[in-house]
Amino acid sequence: MLSNQQNKLIWGFIPRHLILIVCIAIFLFLGSNALGIAHFEDDLDSYADDVKMDSAGDEWTSSCGNSRWWSVDDKVFTGTRAMNWTIWREGCNDITNTFTTGGKTNATTQFYMYFKDTTGGTVTFVFYDYNKTHGCSVQVDDGDVAINSWHESYLKTWFDGESNFLCSLDVGFFSTQSTGTAQTVSTTQLYISGSVGAEDEWIYLDDFQRYSLCDIDHCYNCLDSTTCEAEGCSWYFLFYKQIFTCIPPPEIDPEECGEFYKCLYCLTQEACEEMMTCFWTDIGLGDQCYQEEPAIPPSQVEWEVPELEECGELSGTEYWLCEIKNDIAGFFLPSQEKVNALYQTLGAFKDKFPINYISSMTSFFSEVTESLESTTTIPIEILGQDSEVNFTLWDATTTIGGEEESLKNILFDFTSVLVLFGWFTWLISMVRRFF
Amino acid sequence: MSIADIILGLVTWTFQKLVLPVLPTNLPALSYSEFNSILSGTLKHNLIYSFSGLSQLFNLKLLFILLGSIIIGELLYWLVKAGFFLVKLIRG
């Protein structure tokens, strides 16, 4: 049982630290989308029956206001509702339903798909990133899978080992992959559209959920090297993103004559000597092709030990002073090998906690700062029409103190002063709180 | 072998045998690769997407630096107060 004083301390703690709690909540809200690994999750069971998907929830919208995806209960994979595509309900000719997914880069969403009696059915998934002009699309046709049965399906987006944003769709045994348009970096909306051949044909989708099973067929869900390699996948370093990721094991190259370790597959001297890294010799096992030992380049070290002064050109007293100076310096100067060893040892700290986490954070802040310095537009939507806020008024100029100044610079300086004033107010209150 | 070689050898041996083996590469709850992918992936793009529109009106670099200093200051203040609070709680 706590005393009255302890109770007062506990219950008085939260109000006094409200500003910290609010700041942490803001950053958790911004970062919450980064922590999930599904594009979105929706089992569709919360919607009413026979409801257009563009009114089925805040995250679902339609490209023309009348959706052809409807929430139904006549055929579901699990739960009470699924969404189905129909052409006989009133709507536009080409409908896409959109689900707002937030900014996801590496994400996998599992769902279930059913083509019912379709003869020309297709479903297209298009991921658009935050500027809505770049994206990645994948499509499945009813000819790719068995109709009239539910198929376990996966939508996945990720960066490859180069600089490409990729998306893939797996429906049962069918698999397709596509490369996103240039500059695609994440997903904020998923457009889903469909088509069927006749009015009595249907497409059903159900149970969108996060997929996180790590196994040999889903290496991308393995988040650390231990589980990745335990499942037979490869732990690979993406130089472009400077991160490790889990990828399927590389395909074994065919055993044919080639460079490096493939030298042993070169069966003739001519084929062997054509390779730059191979040589033909007999080490007691008969003539065979072997790989040459690679020349190891010298380690690149930034710290160079200064060289001693040359005394050969001097004479008399200067020569002896030079020699004495070199002897004393040599007593204290380190050798290059010891300096190299220290440099490499200190370099090993970069991969250790907390240096690696701190360097990751500093590069994150510098990248965000550089990105925020570039000006962008503010999109708005009025009565269904997309547009952008017009800032041409910002370029209007006036003369202040004999200098031409634009309205943008004036407002910029004004808001900066306001922000600084607010910060100084906080600083004064913080100092008073401490003392 | 110079004095500097001996000192450097001692320092290198200390780092290699006593310090580096103790330091972990990953935190138990959050591996480095997961941490880096969260920061440099979706969190960065989420921040850029959320605040890029304000760049026309505010000096975002200054805003984030000041906001970061407020958060760090409040966090330090909270840690100090939490320490005193725990002491009072234990003493009763």
C-alpha cells in the first residue's frame, strides 16, 4: 500500500511532464507506419453488407465515387465479409479502389483471392509513393490461376541490391514481379482495380493482413542474420541502402570454365590460359587449371608516419645535428605497421554498439535535413479536383531599407523569429525549472 | 622498437582483447539492420512527406533543430526528476 505522499508523486507526475509525453507521441505517430511490415491490414469484417468499398472505411476511396468493389458476405475466405468486383452495379467504366497504406518501403501483405466463373478476369495492384507520380504495378489474370477456389496471395515491395524499387504479386503458384518507375521509394496508396468478362462473373478479395513468416520461400520476412541463415536464406548487404537484408540463396552457377574458383572446371590448357585469373600447372596431381592467388592491395590508411629528414646532403655540424635529431625522433616515432594496426582496430568500432547506431542516426538526420531543404508543393483537393497551392505571390518583392526583398524571405524571417522566440521562452522556463 | 610502438601496441591490444569483444553489434530488442532500415527507409520518407509542404513557410532545419533540443532537454529534465522520484519512492 503506497503512502499519500507516494500517491501524490505518482499522480502528479503525468501533468507536469505533458509536453514530453506529447512530443514522444508525435514522433511515435510519425514512426508508427515505419514499424509495421504490412502495406495495410483489413479483414473487411467490420463493414456492413452490400456496401460500396469507397464508403466502407476512411482508408478506402474510389477513383470516381461509385465503386465496383463491394463488401459482401456471399463468399468469404474467413470471417463475415469479403470484397468482390462486379460490373452490373452502377459505376464508372474503369474503377480503382484505393487504400491508404502510409509510407512503406519493405512490406508484405498477405490476402486471399478468388476468381468465380471468370473468363477474362484480371486484378491489378498499383503502388504509388508519396508524390503520387511514381509507382509499381503488378497484375494477375484468371488464366494464371485455377478459378473457383481461394488462393493464398502476397503483395510485396522492397529495394533490390541496386537502386530499384520492386513490387511482386504471388497468387497460389503464380508469381509476377515488376520494377517501379524511377524515384519510387515507398508506398502511400495501393490502387486495386479489376475486370471481368460478364455480369455473372465475380472476383473476391479477403483478409488483408501482415505477413511475417520467415522461411526459405519468404526470405524477405527474416529480420536478422540468425533467423535468415537458419532458414537457408542469405544475409546480404545492400550497398545502395547501407543496410543488411535477407534474400533467397543465390543460384549455384553451372560448373563450367570461368574465372576465379571456376578455374578448376577448365579442362584444357588453352581454355585455362584464356582466363586472366587461372594458370595451368602440375603440382603432383597431373596438369590441371588452378586459380592464381590474388594480389592483396595495401591497406588504405589515412595516418602516415612522417619520414625522417635526409641528412646525406648536409655536412659538418648540420649533418651531425640532423643525425641527432633523427635519432631522437626515431626513438619516439611509431612504425607504420603499428599505426596501421591502430587505425584498423579503431575502424572495427564502427560496427559496434553504440557507434553503429549513432552513425546510422546521424546519417538519417543529415539525409532528412537535405531533403527538407528542397522546396515542394502542397497538394489540395477541392470538390474532387486535385491541385496544388499556388505560391507565386511569394515572389512579389518590396523595398526595405533600400534593399529588394521578396515576400517569401520576409515571411520566412518572420516565422523564424517567431520560432526562435518560442524556443527562448521554453529555454527560460527550463532554466527556472532546474534552478 | 620505439616508445610510441610500445604504447600503440598496448593500446591496440587493450582495444582488441578487452574492449571490442565486450561491445555488442546488435541490441537484444532491436537489431542494427532493423534499426537502420526503419530510420533510413519509411521513417525518413514519412517525415519528408509529412513536413515537406511546410518548407514554403518555415525554416524546417531550424525548426527541427530547436524541436530536437526541446525534446532532449525535456528528456534530460525528466530523467533527473525520475531519479529523484524513485529515490523518494524507495525511501517512502
